[in-house]
Amino acid sequence: MKYKHILNLSAGLILFCSCNTKNQSVNINISPDAGTNYKQGEKVEVKLDLPVDYKADSVVYLIDSVRIDTKKDGSALSVATDAYTLGTKLITAKVYSGGKEQEVSTNINILTAKTPELMSFEVEKVFPHDTSSFTEGLEYHDGILYESDGGYCKDGQKSSLRKVNITTGKVIQQADVDCNTFAEGITVIDNKVIQLTYHERVGYVYDKNTLKLQSKFNYMQGEEGWGLCNDGKHLYTTTTGTNQIFVMDKDNYRTVREIDVYDDKGPVNNLNELEYIDGMLYANIWEMDDIVVIDPKTGAVVQRIDLSTLYSKPQRQKDGADVLNGIAWDAAGKRLFVTGKDWPKLYQIKIVKPKA
Ligand SMILES: [Ca+2]
């Protein structure tokens, strides 16, 4: 992701609509107000405000179009939020009276019950990094660092896929990408390296050993390809500045399921470069110096790592473009590497609790 623009397609913002009614002949209001936040586990009291001379014969309640309860009158409904996933839920009441139906709806946001644990870091080692590499993807496998360098030739840049010697920062092997294509996230799985592209809506599949392009596929998870990683069974991708992570089939690249990422404040947007580490997803947040640790089962952010002092903004050269972007995990050596776009260094870090 190269250029600044406003991208906020998160469900949390889109669905902050006002309550609405359908086929309404009398004024019925529903509470809570649309967009009200609840911590997962809290109870939601859904109430209808009916006119004094109006008698409801029955009320059917639905959440995201699934019927959850029927009441014989307009009395309040209590909903246990721990039965639901994180994110925005549409609550609808179908009110029946005298053979007529009226519908009224609202929505709520279910957020994590816990605030993410704030973590810090220690630098264990520093390695050189190619300052001409606009890092869009980073992984480490069998002693080799794989890096995706993004850019268009028309902007004086060029995209590539590289194998890098981590100690020297030198390129061992490189596959150049078409001049009109902006390379994005990469991941190594089975005997292939998969590389996304920014606007081109295509993914590339390379032979891991030769870096020869084997095939292409249509990227269907969003307008823009951003980050990519895998857990050995599935691929995970971020897209277009959202809080969504799409879980993809590793062979046909179709979406298997979607993870909506939230913390205790709301959706966590701008998820960018990814890494799968010991059952958790690590994502750096575009234009921030934070990495969030996400439980892929729930989408809950469980930790937030503050890296603002690693390569601080006053040291940077590129007027905001040279942001933190790149997380790689050496599973055998238990080493965590991070870098950024055009950064001069790649850092091996250890995540620690902040000093009191
Ligand atoms: Ca990565």
C-alpha cells in the first residue's frame, strides 16, 4: 500500500446507520441506539417504545436475520452478547398487531471484553536492509529471508520478489515483476511463493526454489491486495485498509471464511503486513508503529506492541512513506524480525512487557 488516501470500509463505520422502520403505520422506536458499543459478555436490553393506545399481539426478534425470540407483547428482550462473534449485529423486531406487521431495527457493535495487553520490545540484533526495497511482504524460511519489493516503473521504482541473505542484506535471487504491477504481500507455502499485487487484482505463484513464475490467479478478496501469511493449511490476507482478514484456500485462493478484527474500542483498521506465529496472527498497522496480535478464532486483538522507538519517525527520510511494514518469524530459531519500507535496518526483536 503506497499512497495515502482515505480508506475506511470497516463494517463498524458503515453500519452506524440510524434506526429504520419498514411499512410503519404507527411510530415505534427501538433501543439501544444504532451504533451502541457493548463489551462481549455484556447483556443488551432491547426495548420497544410503543404508542400508548397500541397493543402488540406478538413481537419476533431477529439478529442478523436469524430469529432469536418471540414475545407476546412489547416487553424488553435481553440478549447475551457472549453468544455472538465480534462486530456489528443488526437487531430487528417484527411487530404484529391486528393482522398488520411493522418492522423496526437497530444495530450494535460487540467489542472485546478485555483491553489488549500493551507490550514493548528489546532489540536483539540489527541487520542491514536494502534502502531501495519498499517492503510489502516479508517471511523467513530455511535460513532465507523472502521479501516483496513494491513499486511502479512510472514512479521510478520496480517490483520484485527476492531471496535475501539476512546477515548481509544482499539479494541472493530475484524475480522481477512487470513494470506496471505493484507487488504486495508474500507467503511461502508448500513448494511455492505466493505474491499479491496492489491494484492489479492478480496473485502470482512462483516456484520456491527457482523463483520462476508458475501461474497466476484472480485476487478476489478486496479492491487492493495488502498483506499475506499462512498457517500451513490456509492463507490469510488483509485488504484495502480494513479490519478484515480473509482466510483463503491455499490451492484455489477462494475465501474460506472472514475474520473481523476488533479490540475493546472498535474495529482495528489498516491491517497490513502479516505473520502467523504460534497460532496467532501478527499484523502491523499501516502508518502506525504498532503491531497487533490477533486471535484468528475470534478476531480479538489480544496484544498491541508499541514499536515507535525502534526506528523513530524523525530518523526517517521519505516523508511518511517509509513506514513500519514487514514481520518475519524464524520458527526454528524462534527469532522475530521486523523492518519497514526503504528502512536501512532489519531488526531482530523480542517482545517484552513494558518497564514499569
Ligand atoms: Ca510476514
